Amino acid sequence: MEFLGIIKNAYNGYANYLWSEVTFQSDPWYLNYFWWLILLSLAVWFLELIFPWRKNQPKIRADFWIDTFYMFFNFFIFNLVIFIAFCDLTAHFFSTLFGGSLQDFSLIDIQDYPEWLQLLIFFIATDFVQWFTHVLLHRFPFLWRFHKVHHSVEEMGFAAHLRYHWMENVFYTPMKYIMIMLIGGFHPEQAFMVYYFAIALGHLNHANIGLDYGPLKYVLNNPKMHIWHHAYELPKQYSNGANFGISLSLWDYIFRTNYIPHSGRDIKLGFEKVEKFPKTFFKQLYSGFKG
């Protein structure tokens, strides 16, 4: 009954929270993730239309609309139905297993640090966790079966950032909670700023824009680097993938998983037999469980 109560409270709490965002009642007003995400998506799409890297690519590329639906499904519908309850259950599991709250197990407490340093530490730490999890998604066949949904994109655009199997949330969340256990003292508003900044970078990394940020390309992931992560063919030494960075390219350069042999603007994307991969949302939703 305790777990059912957690699920019920999580569902009711997130449903009310989401409704307040949709109806412009979020408090404070600027933490309205629903409308910020839509505005961000429109802004990056506008940049694609004005400054296209692949000029022959359609303005509304293949699978644009299914990827747009993925945005609402993965970020809102799935959260409402399953994910927030899963997060609360994960937190309850860790606190029951180890005793006390997650913050009791933090190795460092950053609340007395300058705010800019708190944000930087939280951003770097969470990005590394996601980079490491991303590597695992490519290295283990069971995890790759789900991650293939994201790599089934054959024409790259910002909305491809939003196409991923719902099971990826299940893999990423426990890893993030472990990081939360290690770092204490950050606040929800800080998490919002870091999360939104990461989403903005993710949109740009998948966008049809020829950016590499100059010298910052060795720190920040970028479209000219990330296009090779989606390459149909890679050398044998990168058979499990390359350029795993989420927001930061730094990890790939440190751990030597970086690979940018040339521009990559017109390379073929996907994976072997991608043309046979399910094309509809519901078939992709259940893909990965069939082997």
C-alpha cells in the first residue's frame, strides 16, 4: 500500500504541475518547462530554415512529425503516466535501502559555494553520468536494442534529439540518483537551469546547422561532431560508436572516443538494415523487447 500511495501522489502531483504549466500558472512563471521547450524548438527550427547546413534536405524532413510527437510523449505524457512515479519510487528505494534521505549520503555539499560554481559542478557531474550511460547503451546488446530507436533517424534535424525509446529514461534515472547521492546542496531552480541548457545544446547538436563552436568544440558537443555519432558506417575500432557526448565533448576527447575524420555533412545515417526498422510510433514503442 505504501508504494501505491507513492505512485498515486506522484501522478496527482505531476498532473497538477503539468496543467499549471500548460495554462501559464506555474510559479515562478519562468520555470515553465512546457512552453520554454516549445519556444526553444521553434527557435532552433527557425535557425535550421535560415542557415541550413544540408541545403538539399527538406525543410520538413522525413519523420519530422513523429519526432515532434516524441517530444510530447517522452517529456510530458510518459512523465505523467510512469516516469515521475518511477523517480519517486527510486528515491524511496534508495532511502529505504540505505536509511535516511539521499542528501545524507552526499560526499560534498555545494550549498555554500558561489551559485555559478554550484551550477557548473551540477552540470559537469550530471553530464558525465549521462555520457557514461550513453556509452553503456552502445556497448551492451540488450541496451542497444532500445537505443536503436534514436539511431533510426536517417535525416538529421533538431527534433531527432527528442526521438528515443521510453526505456532509456529507466536506464538513466538510477544513474542520476546516484549522482544526487554524491552531491548535496543544489536546489530545484538550479536543476531547471542546467536541464534546460542541456536540452538547448541537444537541440543544436542534432540540428541541420553547420556549427562546431571553434576552439570550444573540444569542450562542447556540436552538430559537426554529433553527426558522426549517427553515422551508418564507422571504422572497426569504433564498432560500438563514437562521440558519445551529451552536452560536453570533453569526455570523448579525454577517453579517446572522439571521431571526426571530415565534415560529415552528407554521410549516410542509421545502422545496418535501418530501412527495415519500424517506422510508426507504436511499433517503435515496443521495439527492443522482441530481440
